[in-house]
Amino acid sequence: MSEEKKKHRFLTIEQVAEELNMTAVQIRALLKAGDLRGIPVGGRNVWCIGATDVEDFIAEAYQRTAERTAGDLPD
């Protein structure tokens, strides 16, 4: 994440979507599936996602990819 975004403790679905180059619909699906942590606040389906939760999601995605591709890449 950029330094500017790191100072924010929580991000909106739209901010996370932009950071991960995804759509808001995809981020909502990740939240619903429990793959990305977030908390609903107030009404109108507003969610806050912790900046550290986004970093954790990325780290876990790297780990899953490494496990899936171990030994599959040519030398």
C-alpha cells in the first residue's frame, strides 16, 4: 500500500477494490465468503476493512499461490 493509504486504519470497499485492482462486487464477495475480514458499520451496507486485513489477505494469497505452484515452475 502507498504511504498515504497506510495512515488510514480502515478502508472502504471501493478503496480496497482500487488497491487490489478488483471491483467492489468482487470485494463484497470476498467479505461474504470470509476470505477478507471487514466489519459492517451503520446502515446502508457500509463496510470498513482494516488496512492490516488487506495486507493479511495479500500475504495469504501469496502463500496459497506458492503452495499451489511449488515445483510447477521451470528452472
